[in-house]
Amino acid sequence: MTDESGAHAAVVDTGPRTRPARPTRDDYVAWRTATTRWRDDDAYGHLNNATYYELFDTAVNAYLYEATGVDVRALPQIGVVAETGCRYFREIGFPDPIEMGLVVDKVGTSSVIYRIGLFQGESDEAAAEGRFVHVYVDNASGAGDRPVAPMPGVVRAAVVPLLRPEG
């Protein structure tokens, strides 16, 4: 094997790769249900990739609105999305509702790392799981470009109960 310059590159065998375990309903703390819509499916008849990210955003922000009792967009510091990701396990789509499980992996000084599991039907295993990172920035300066510390206390009080249960 050669690298881009034509020199021989070493090949390192890291052994068999194992896929992380598929999350189950027990992995999540808070729940919300979303109604699927005809337009959520793509040409292949399953949920469009962009819709998964809309569901993640909705699960996190709807929880924050309900748990804090305030308009989170009007706080002195607001959470902006710094990172997202999705692991897909099986297809889901219209017409069945989607249950969204929410858990927090980490609460930092100015950030929160969420995981959101999407479930459809009776299965105990997630159809997909998202990772969603909020970083808190100054709202007065148009969201700013640097994290601020600390995140609003009302947000911290709402997300700490979602911390991943130790098992």
C-alpha cells in the first residue's frame, strides 16, 4: 500500500470493529411524541434525513421550554447548536408517530451534550439516535461566536435531571 506521495504506508490492523450497542428505551429519561407527516418521507418512502435533525431540535427545545417555563430565546445566553450527528439503525416514516427519548450525557459550564433516540412502533430498540450539542453564547450581541460561562441557571436546573442514569 502507498500513501499520496507514492511512499509505502504501514497498514495497522486494529482488530475487528464492533458497532456500538443499539440504544433502548431504558437509555432515555424524558419523552415526547411527534406526529409524522406525508411530506416527511422522501422519494424512497422513508423519513428524509433532514427530518431526523428537525426532530432532534424539537425534542431538545420543546423540553427546554416546558422544563424552564420561560422563552429560552429571550434569555441573556442562548444555546446554539455546535455539533450534531445521527446513527441510523432502521427505516421509519409516515404515517406512524415517533417517540423521542431524551437524555443528557454531559453538562459543562457553557454547554450541554444531548442524545435523542427515535422510536416508532413497539420496538424497544431505537430506529435512530442523534447527538446534539448546545453551546451557550451571548444573546444581546446577536448570538456571538464564543461560549459564555455560565449557562443560564434556569437551563442548568432543567438539564441536570436528564443526566444519563448510572447503571
